[in-house]
Amino acid sequence: MLLSVLLQKESIDHLAHFVYTLRLGLKAEVGQRALVIWYDSVTAEGKLDWQNELNGHNERWFEVADAIFLNYTWKASGMNLTANKN
């Protein structure tokens, strides 16, 4: 069974704000050793769609979290794109 998810724009903005606020709160409470890691699943457009690399569809989450955990089906070409992302 394939699950189809599409969050509304307002929900995406709220989620991004939550992740950012969680990160700041954890840093304030625990210190710099606290990490918020985003799992590559929901895109910045609100779709459930694993990217397997850092790109424009998931970069927003990388920016509000400390790190991103890319899906396990990544390929070397995607990792090269991720490593070279400016």
C-alpha cells in the first residue's frame, strides 16, 4: 500500500517553524551537543518523497535542523551533488 501525503503550505511553514524552535530550545536547554536531525521524507512542498540527496526539495529542512538523514537508497551521484551543494 502506497501512502500519499500532501501537507498544505501553511502546515509546512508551521512544521519548519517548529523544527527551528525545537532546535533553538534544545540548544538553550542542553547546549551545543543537542542535535535535531531531519529525516529526508517530506519535501518543502509538503509531499512525501524521499530525495536521497540534499537538494532544493529538502534543503529547507536542512537549514532549520542541525543535520539531515538521507534515505537509505542514496546513490554515489546524489552524494556527490550533496557534497558539492553550496
